[in-house]
Amino acid sequence: MLDDIRTFIANRSLPGVDTKARFADQILPYLQDAYNLARSLTGNRADAEDVVQEACLRAFRSLDHVAVSNTRAWMLTIVHNTAYTWLAKNRPKAIVGVSDLEAVERAHANPDRVPAETPETSLIAKADGARLDAAIAELPVQFRETLVLRDVQGLDYKEIATVTGVPIGTVMSRLARARERLAAVLRKDAP
């Protein structure tokens, strides 16, 4: 996907060679974050790639016309808006799942440690991941999005407020409610 976007930008005939360089310096470093957010909102790889590609085009077109203080938050805001536009157009009221949240948490907790994975631990992790995915998918969209932006993407409250367009207090309450509901669902479904 990254190569496709680089090729696309390189072949654009829009004015300003400087825009291409700014895009490469300011936007491309956050492409994986953009993809992760789009994936959590759309629920699958292909749709997420479409959303990110459209978001990149929007960012590229407006890069010369805006002053951006936090490029990551700005790009994720564009992805957020693009994803919701895409979802409304293509899949209204669709339930969106999140891939293995536990694996992301483990990777962030111990980035240098490579766990010795056995078939048994792999199977348990897949089962737990599926349970977690199902529990997250049950959350209302606003709670799910806030949870993913905070706990998967690692954005702070201010950045989440910028991305979602709601006050920081709303972000905090949505996150608390999302975590409470997620814990309740996981406790209820515990073996």
C-alpha cells in the first residue's frame, strides 16, 4: 500500500514539486497509523486501503492550503472523516471489528522480547483475540473508535478530540464507558 501511494503521488501533475516533498516528509511517516485507524473503522484490509488512499489524496490536495501544527492528528482526522464518509456511502450501519488488539498490546508492552510461541499458546491467543474482537465489535461506534485511537493508536486525549471533533471531556467519558462495557462483555463471556 505504501508503494502504491508513493507511486501515485510521484505521478501527480498537481502544481508544486515542494508539495510532494512535504507530503513525503510530513504525511508518509503516519501512513501505518492511518491504515490502522481505517482498518478499525472499516473492518477489513481492502476497504481500509481504499479509505487511506482517498485520505492521502485529500491531504495532498490541501497540504499547500493549511498550516498544520500536529501532522499526525491532522492526518488521522482526515482518515476519520474519509472513513465515515465511505462507510455512510458503502455500508451504512455496518458493525466494524478490530484485529488482534491483544497482540498489539503485547508488542507495545515488550517490543524487544520475542515470545516463544507454541501451538497451544497460538491457539489460545487466537481464541482470546476472537473473543476480544467480538466484544469490541459490540461497542457503539463512538466508543469503539475512541478505544482504538487511545489504546491501539496511542493518541492522547487532545489528539483524539481533534480527530473525532468532540470535546476532551467527551473523549474521556467515551473511553471510560468503552472500557467498562468491554470489561463487562468479557466478564460475561468468560469461560
